[in-house]
Amino acid sequence: MVHIPLRVGRLKVKIMDLTSFRVYMLNLSAITVSTLDVLEDGLKILLLIVSIGYTIQKWWELKNKND
């Protein structure tokens, strides 16, 4: 991996080159796609809980509005 040194005042910063950045992005996208099926079940449960909560809130508002 090639790092390009950069000086900002007294601070020395290493900046990765474009090839390293592309490899990191490719790895990140591969990990994201591969773990998406694991996250899908959790997201379905979360969506179900949110929709039930929203429905209960609307019923509560309708009940209190009529009183």
C-alpha cells in the first residue's frame, strides 16, 4: 500500500492513493452486500414494530379526539 505523505503545519498526515481507496471501497461494498441478508430479518422486525406503534398511536389519537 502506497501512502502519500502530506504536511499540514507541523502535523504529518498520510493520504492513501487512489488505488488503495478503490480497494477499500470494493471491500466495504462486498462486506455490506454479504451481511445484508443477516440484517434483513432484523429490519423486517423493526419495520413491524414501528408500524404497530404507529397504528396504536393513531388509534389513541382518534379515541382522544372523539372524547
